Amino acid sequence: MKLSRRVFLSGLGAGIGAAKLNLTLADMAAYKGSSLEPPPILVNVFLRGGMDGLSFMPPREGDNYTHYETLRPDLRITPDDSLNVGGGFGLHPECDGLRRLWGTGNLGLVHAVGHPEGARSRSHFDSMQYIELGTPGDLNTDTGWLTRHLQTAPNLPGVSVLETLVSGGTPPTSLLGRLNNVATIGSTSSFHPNSGTFEDTHLLALEQLYSGAGTLDQAVGATVDAVQLISSLDLSNYTPGGGVVYPNGSFGDDLATVAQLIREDLGVAIATVDFGGWDDHTSLAGNFSNRVRTLSDGLEAFYKDLRATGYGEKVIVVVQTEFGRRARENADNGVDHGSGAPMAIIGGARVKRRRHGTFPGLSGSDLLDGQDVFPTTDYRRVLSDVVSDMLGNPNVDIVFPGFDYTPMGIFWPDQIFESGFD
Amino acid sequence: MAVSRRTLLFGAADKTGADNAESPPFAVRVMNRMAFGPRPGVDDIDYFNSLGGDDLSRLTAYVDEQLDPLAIADGEADTRLSDPAFTTLNKTLLQLWQDHHVNSNNDQPVDDVERAVFVRAVYSRRQLLEVLADFWHNHFNIYARDFYARSTWVSWDRDVIREHALGNFRQMLEATAKHPAMLYYLDNYTSEAGGPNENYARELLELHTLGAEAYFGTILPGDVPPHPNDPSIPAGYVDNDVYEVMKCLTGWRVNDSSSFGDTGEFMYYPPWHENTAKAVMSFGFQNIPADQPPEKDGLDVLDMIAAHPATARYVSTKLCRRLLADDPPSSIVDAATATFLANTGASDQLKQVVRTILLSMADPGFDALVPWGSKLKRPFEQVVSAMRAVNADFTIKPDDSESNSFWWRFDDAGQLPFNHRPPDGYPDKRDVWQGSTSLVHTWRTIDWLLDENATTGDPVLMPVLEITQNEFPDPSNYTPDSLADFWLTRVLRFTPGGSGTWLGTDTHDAVARFLAQSYSGASNPYPRNKVPIPPADLASESSPYYWHRRLRGMVGLILSSPNFIQR
């Protein structure tokens, strides 16, 4: 079978756009066996709605806990319940999976990440855009930060079958400017516009109808590729590695699909996964518990699946949200929009198992405007560490224009790892 | 001209849209923008063209007719909606609450409305009202299966959205603010002086009225610049305004307790109201006195924000985006904004705004400002306009297995009505909808509509064969070339440049080639583009040629072509 594939040209100077090549299944097999050692695959998990950091990683002792008890009389998580990660902090009691990843050294946490002064907004939509565009305070940027990374990374393979993978239906703003070249893969069963007798010729006719150079032409080209790709894989009979079981629901399904496609060695550089519903203005306790269990179980399954199949050092998972919530609970057993919230990084031996950054404290004067967990780390700093240290792209000044980047040291240097134990 | 670094690095932006998209005549363009496309023989371009001697007079007559929807007889939609499967559409708010919240607890009102909107979009002749109802549902977005929304959804759709879609924005805003669906969805139903909840107040300002562009963040109210057109008011709002508006709206709740009668209606509850003086969008000066009469604080807020120029601009921009282009030209937005502001007290304010926007289509220069194809049809519009183009006979209704089969497929395309959970409504820009998931599952839904019952003898949903047999001029000339030409013209309602044929275009070549493709299972002669298909074989669903299957597949391709899925 001849597969007509859209092939993405990456790297500085290659420009936007896709070149159409014809790859066969043999080419794909050759690609899998190539000696190229690409950078790890970035899996960007975005928790939409504003995740409550003080429920995700609550304080357990000292002044922080005393203030926390006062701010959260009904919603607080006690030291007996939270799962100790040291330094006076714990994870939510439903985060057994993440706690195990912490135990094996595969999890790094960052305290109180947020937006820089001047770009702090309580709007979900502005806050998400600022992060995904990578330009705080400026919504008019025409490319997302992931797009700029892909455009400038010097070490991506020149040819890949599937450069960027968006699980679910909607491409994120972080890929703005490249959306028409992105395969969104959701609901993969029956993924064909006319399956049956004439399915191959239907795709050929679509390619002919959309043979121009417009954005929709490119989008349909990428769509035809995605259909052929999904058709060529046996997605419904996936056996995760390590005997793991993904949690029920779309988040687990999305992660399983991403893991499966990563394991196909198609040259994926970026995958994005959205997990919504974190806007807990009311009745946080039960809702958050269920959601964070799904998050924790899903991330653990995803990482263990990939580790068991030899990809443990080849992926880096970055978990973030648009903002944290108010330090003080409201009258409806919920919390309103706030500022600083933790980030989580999951990966192999280069992830430093630490609580990075600084927890700002919870006394009245510690809080931003007396209300929010003060954001002590700019999200761009965390992402810049990922881009430069893990993804090997030195062009942080283009990925995050105007950002005065000082490395955080979230990852062990590559050399130590390479020359170290083996 | 200076070339920015970005341009040098990354090259010029791609051309939007698709190259193979011929611009259709005025009538087709109009009916794809303010309606869900033509419906041949029923809601067709012939009718539009009969309305006057030139584009402007035809457009004016059509727009004014559509802006008076109750005067348009709507028998077919009414008949289909009188199907006994729809059980809640005529219930009042009180009945809905009693039947679906108090005495039982179910989603039947959502099931009914979500399917009724398909029936109306396909079969109602009040097309503009359907387009606008969809717009306002998304502007005041609610996830319909939220607790108080699910029992009262019929009322939200009928008494709030449709009642005010062509009315006055201030009145509409109050209707949304006082409906149990909204009060619950954005948590105001529980907001009281001792424990206020800011969720509704924030989205009221950011999404319903002033818009995020008018949000000045956390600066002090006194630091907000004055509005350029009216220095007596601030240009926008800050966080403090959110809190002050929140206080004004404390005690706006739902009668959801048996001690008050448990009617499900809006209720102002004085014990929960914050009675202190407030400063709302007033540079920090208190402009809402303490201890006002019931509801007055909140009504003052609605008066203020509904008349604010930022609201006029934000709402007008969104309407232009829905009707015309993802990035609508500022001249048309300006005109719509002016109409909005000049009619703030008028009972037909929104009708006037829509009229201004739609009549701009006849302006000289409009086509240069808003090229054909500026919008990509979203999944709902693609499916509905496909059903119209092929004269589908399918009442999508609750508790019906065929409708459910449709529903499961359409769900995967990502735009089920009333199913968007965040309060911002489904996105209205093409980037979001040209992902492979949306495209494939939309096309697969249309493919299912074309195929369903084609081989069982039960009534088909999309009568492709019947239309071909009844309307194709000469059955002895069923060649792939002429059938492709026939169906391109039948679906798209025009021929390029009025030439009378699609022959010779890339579009025709692609779909005719599909129809005439060789099939490896056949030892019989290959089909040829110009060799007629025996009339009796056109209905064949079997080897070697499967002509009926090819025909349906070709129509599916035309319905997914650049000419059809853009507007």
C-alpha cells in the first residue's frame, strides 16, 4: 500500500509550510530504524479552568499550615491525609500515582508558578492565551510558544511522519500559526470520512479538491494523512506497557492514544493534552478529589506505559494550569480565581526530584493583594528550562520574546547523565 | 517598509482558505451567511432573486422579511416539531421545574431542544432567527446539562434566547441574569452578602457585555482611563468592579426552596443582599447608594453595562464575526456599533444592528473587504447545510434510534448544541474547526446520512438517487461527467462564472474521477467519464460497479468540497 504522506520540514530557515512527499510503509519502517537521536517528546498537559494549587500540593506544617487552616477551614487537607513530599508539603490524598512517581525520582514539582506583574488577570481566557502565546500581556501575538519552538529547534529530525499531535478535538493556542499542519486525534474509532468500498479513492479525491496552497488545503492534507495513519494502526487493540491501566474517561483515553502513537515512532515532537473542569467555585472537595485522582492515575499510567516500553528517557511531561485559586475559601465550599499554582514535570533520570522554586507563604502580607498565593516563578522560566535543557533548543529568546531568562536548573545536565552510570 | 524580524525568519503567512473555491453569485453568498444555505425548491435562490431588480433591493427585501420571523409561515418545521417524541417544548418554566426538577430529575428538556434546533435549522424558513439563536446561545453560553439548566432548558431557549434575539440587549441581559439556568451555571444563585460568589459577575463583564478588551486588570478604579467618546465613564472595568458588581447582585437567586414555593423562578432575597454603597465603573466614587429598593442595585448595573460603548463594540464585533468574517472589517463593525448605541432604548435594537451588518453585503467594495470563503462552516453548519442541499427527510428527535445513531457520530465532531462547558461558547474562528477531528467526524456524519437505509428498503434520509432520477434531464446520458456536473450545480446552486457547466474545472475533475474510478474487483470494462451508465444500473448496490454507492460517495465529496464548506 502506498501512503501519501505530508511531511513536515522543521528547523530554522525551513519556514512555515509542508512539503508533500510520498512515504511508503517501508519508509516509515526505515524512519523507525533511523539512527537520528531526536530530543525528548514534549507532552504538554493543560489543566483548564484554574487548578487549586493548595488542594494539589497543600502545606503540612509550620506557619504555612497554620495560615492554611485559617484560610481553608472547611477545604483544608490535613497532614494526616496528604502524601508527604518533604519540605513541609504533601500531595492531595488521591495522588498516590504521582506520589509513586516522586518515589522513583520521576517527578519534579514547582511551587507557585504564575504570570509576571502587569499580566496578571483573573480571566481564564486571557490567562490561558498569555501562557500559550508565551507573551504575557499581549494577546496579539500570531504564533504560539510551541510553534516558535518547532520553528527554531535545531535538532528536530528533518522529516517526520507526525510532528505534532493534539489529542482531543481542539488545537491549543500554543500551536497558533501551525494549526493547519497539526493532526488532531480524538475519537479515533471509525476515523474515516467514507469507509468501505471506496475509502482510498475518497481520500484521493479530497486531496485533489484541496490541492492548493491555502490554510484549508493544508489542513485537509494533514487530515488525510491523519486518516491514513489511524487506519494503518491498530488503535482499538492497544496493550499498554508495564501492565498499566489508564483511568476511564477522555483524559485517560487521550493519554493512551498519545502513548500509542509515541510508541509507533512517527517522529512526534510535541503532543498536547487538555484536561478541563478545574473551575471549582463551588463544592470543591469531592469534585477536585475525583478529578485529581484521574489526573494522577492517568499520568502514572502514561509514564509507566512508556517507561516499560523503552521511552522513559524519551518523553518529558509538563503539567500546568492558567492560574491557581484564591487562598481563602469562599462561602460555597469553593475557591475563586487566584494566581500562583504548582507545575509538575514528569520524566526520566534528568528530572530533579525536587520542589523547585519558592513557596511564598500564606500570611496576609505574603499573599498577593492579600488574597492569592503569590506567583514566585514566571511560567516562562519553567518552560524555558524545558526548551533549552531538555529539548535542546537554545532559542529561548525567540520562543519567549522579551523574557529575561535565568535558568532554574529543573533538570540535571545532559553530560552528567551521559557520562554517568550505565 | 520595514520588514520585521519575524517575517524574515518565518516567511509570509499562508493564504487563508482553499484555492479551489469559485465565488458564487450574490444570492448564494447571502443565503450561506444569513441562513444555513439554500434548500433547493423550498428556500432557494430563485426566491431571493425574485425579490427585486438589483442586489440591494433583493437583499433589503430578504433581510427585512427574515427580520420579521413571526410573519413567515413555518408549517414544515412546526409539523415536524409536533412529533409526539417532543414532550416538553410547550411547557412553561413553572411546569418544567415541577415536572423535571421537583417531581423527577431529568434531562428531557435538553434532549428535546438539542434535537429541535437541528429540525429548525434544516426545515424552518425563519433561517436568520435560527442563525441568531445559535449565536446568542453561544454568547450567553450555558452547559445545558448543568443542574438547574437541564430541567429548564426549554424555557432558556424559548423565553430568553429566542424571545430577545431580535429585541433589546438590555432586556435580554436581564432575562439571562434572572433565569435559573444562568443563576445556577455561574453560581450567582448562592451568592449572598456573607459569602459572595464572583463567578457570574466576572463573566457578566468579560463575556456577556464589555468584553475582555475592556478589562484593565487589577489596577485601581481611579487609574482606568476615561472612555475616548465619553470621558464621564471609564473605558473599561477592573477587578474591583467585578467585586462591586458581585455585591450588587447578591440575593439574586432561584426560588428553589419549599419554604418559598419552589417554583424555579427568579427570586430577589433581601436577607442575602449586600446593602452597603458601591462604586461600579465610576473611577472609584460610590455611585450605587446604600439600601436601595429590591433588585435596584443589580438593575442599575445592567443599565450601566448594557449601554456602555465597549459593550456595543464587543457585541457588534461578535455578530459581524458570526455573520461575515473571522476578522470583520472595522468599517462594518463601526457601523454596527453606532446602530447599537443609537438604539439602546429601542425594543428592536438588535434587529437594527443585524440589519446594518447584513445590508453591508450590498455595499460596493464589500467583496474586497470580506472575500467569499472568509468563514469555514463549523460542524453544525456543515451538517445542516448538507441536509438542506440534498433535501433530507429526517426529523432528528429524542428517543429515536436513527436519531441517536446520528447523534453519536455528530458528537465526535465536537460541536453538539449546548454542550460547551466553559462559559465562552464554541469558538467562531476557522483555525479551531479545521483540525482533523472536526473535519473527519463532520464528513463521516454526512456520509452516514447519505448511506443510511440506502440498501435496506426503508426510507432514505438523503434522497440522492430519487433526485437524480427525477431531476436529471436525460436518463440516457448518465455519464460520470454529466452526473458530476449535475450534482455540483444541484448542491452548490451555481456554475462558475454563470457558464452553465462545471466541466473543465478542477473540482469537476476530482469528483467525476471518483465516480468513474476503476474498481479492482471488476473484470468488466473500466467505467469511462463519457460512457453512459445504463439507467437501471444507477440504483445498483452490487459488484462490479456499485453505481449507487459511487453516486452517494460523489455527493459526499461535493458536500465536503471547498466550495461547500466555506462561506
